Amino acid sequence: MPTHAFILIHNASNSSQLTNDLVKGNFPDFADLKEKKTELFSSRVIAHFIEEEERHDLKIVTQGTQQSLRSMSSGERKKALLHYLLKSRPEVIILINPLDNLDPQSQQELKNTVHRLSQTVRCIQIGSRGADAFTFISEYYRLTEGALEQYANREALFSSKSLAKLLEINSIPPPIQPYLAEGKTLVQMDGISVSFDNKPVIKDVHWRVLQGEFWQLKGPNGSGKSTLLNMITGDSHKGYGQNLTIFGRKKGSGESIWELKEAIGYFSPVMIDRFKGYHTLKNMVISGLYDSVGLYHMPSDVEKTLAEKWLRILQLEGKGNAYFNTLSEGEKRLIMIARAMIKHPPLLILDEPTVGLDDNSAAFFVALINAFASQSTSAVVFVSHREEPGLQPDFVYELVATHQGAEGKVCAT
């Protein structure tokens, strides 16, 4: 049976460089990989194949089927990618944060699949969350400043990681100018039902979000969470003809999508993959005041000062003139989250915000969002498959899958 390894990375790690070094055999303990047929399993690989679908109308992973990779849930995409990679009969497979974006059931299914795979294929798991390490792993490493340090066992690696104590963030920077929506009810859904290609996705959903409330939105992959969010942000036409009211206006009553977006702060890791420009950290944070990704005019001194306060909270003080593209993936996420928060929008939507963050950074973010929710008049909708320790939502709205589409219910926190 092959030996398998887990490599613990942190928020500033360059996972792309790490995988390149592994494949080239640049680490003594993995020198043999240079001669092995190796495949890479990661969200970035999935994003590449989705881009091929969109640009060239070329289905690679789902070749021979009617379904595109983009139309699949996160769990279905990962299952399809693994099936595709195994066709090449690899000797080694490198899995980068394989459990990210998966609900508990999909996580267990992937764990079972990889466990069976481990009987014949060497698995190298690269992860930023200690709890994700597969149980069959026998070798443990930590990446530190480009070098791999080996640990005797699982306990030695994870006990050596002193998780940062949840910070108490005493003062969230206030907005330059308060932005208040009309009325206290920001989102009102009454009996919302949605189908795609005659397949029911959500059924008879009733949900109300009031000013200042902190909600966690939960549900398995494919249960309709993204559908609900896209109807709120105006990115889906499925809200038309429904009993859906956003900021006091019934959907389809003549509202502009830009008026909606102006009142919504939004973050999803997908935003980072699509951003290719060159902007400083300070300007990226300021761009949240203008609902742009990147700043395209000269900022005022007041805006610069506000951005510096946010960078101080993110522990990036003094780096305001560094370029966004030079950051690690985890640091980019923190900057984009600050961008979404900076103007204290009436509604803040955070879609899988802790994906790509290590344990310390996730703990820091939990403290940040708790502080923002308690100190701001913004309503917050937090979407995550992980049960993040210390998160303090006021309410949980859970989508429960049925054959007729997912139904929603308010659960105890």
C-alpha cells in the first residue's frame, strides 16, 4: 500500500509553488515524484475547466454527458473531476483543500472515495485546516518559508499549532456616510419556488431579513442557497413574478440592478479568481465605496484614512501600497471582505468567506464578522458549510432538501 502525506499550509502559503516543487521532486522526502505520473485535484483546476467550457464551448471533464461543469453543485464538480483524473491512471494525486465548499454528507462521500483510492494511489493532501486531514494519512509535514518540516505523527503536528485566541475587535471603523435602506425589512420572501429545466430547486420558501440581523444560511450542496442569494442580488431572473421584496420594492417593479448592488456588500471567493488587475491594497479596500473591483479615480484623504484603519484591523498595516496580486489567496480574501464591509451596506452577504483561510485566519475572521454584526446596522447573511467555532449569528436559516425542492426553516443557533 502506498504511503500518504498531509502538508499543513498557512494563510500566506503559495500552494501553486508548493505543488510545482512537489511534482519536480524539489523536496528530499518527495524526490521520487519527479518520476511519477501525478494529477492535481483542486478548486483552481475546476475553475480552469469551467473557463474552457465558457470560452471555447468545450466540455472536458463532463465529456459525453449533457451537463456542464458550471451547472453542477460543488460536490458534483469535485466528484466529476476526481473521476476524470483517475482515467489517466495516476500514480500520485495531490489534493489541495479537497473538502472546501462541501456539505457534511458530500465531505463524507469524498472521504470514502479517496480512502478507497488510497489503496492503490499515493495521496498527498495539502490543507489549511487541521480537522480536514484524512484518517489514512501516515506522514505529516508543515510548510514554513518554502521548506517542509516533518512531524512524528498527527498529534505532534496539530498540537504544535497554537491556534490564535479569538480576538476581541473593539472598534470597527464607521462608514464615511451612513447608508440606510427605507424601512426595517430588507428582504421578504413569501412562498418562493424555483425550478431549473423542470427540476424543482426550492419550494415555498418564506424568509424575512430585518435591518441589523445576523443570519447564517445553511443547506447541503445543490439545495438552492446560491439561487436565493442570486435573486436577492439581482443576478438571477428567477425572482421576477415571485412574492419577493428587496429593500421595500417588489421584484420587477422597475428597480435597477445597480441600485440593488449599491445597497449590498458582497463577497465570494470566485470574485478573486476573476480579478486580474493591478491595484494597491489601499485602493482595493476603497473600491468598496464605489461598488467597483479596483479603484479608477484618485481617492480622497478621508477615504485613504478609512482604508488604513481597515488594513490595521487585518494586520496588514504599512502594506497599503503593496499590490493586491502579490498577496496569498488567503490574504486576498481578507482584503475583499474588508472591501465588502467598508461602507457598512444595509445588507452584507458573505458566501463561503472562510474558504482558503487557515485555522488562525478563520478564527480571526469569525471575530471580525461577529464584531461587525454587533457594531453595525447592516444585516449580515453568512453562508458556509463549515461550523466555524465562535460564530455568533442571531438566527440560522436552513434549506432542507426534498424531492419537490428544498424547503426552508428557521433553526436555533
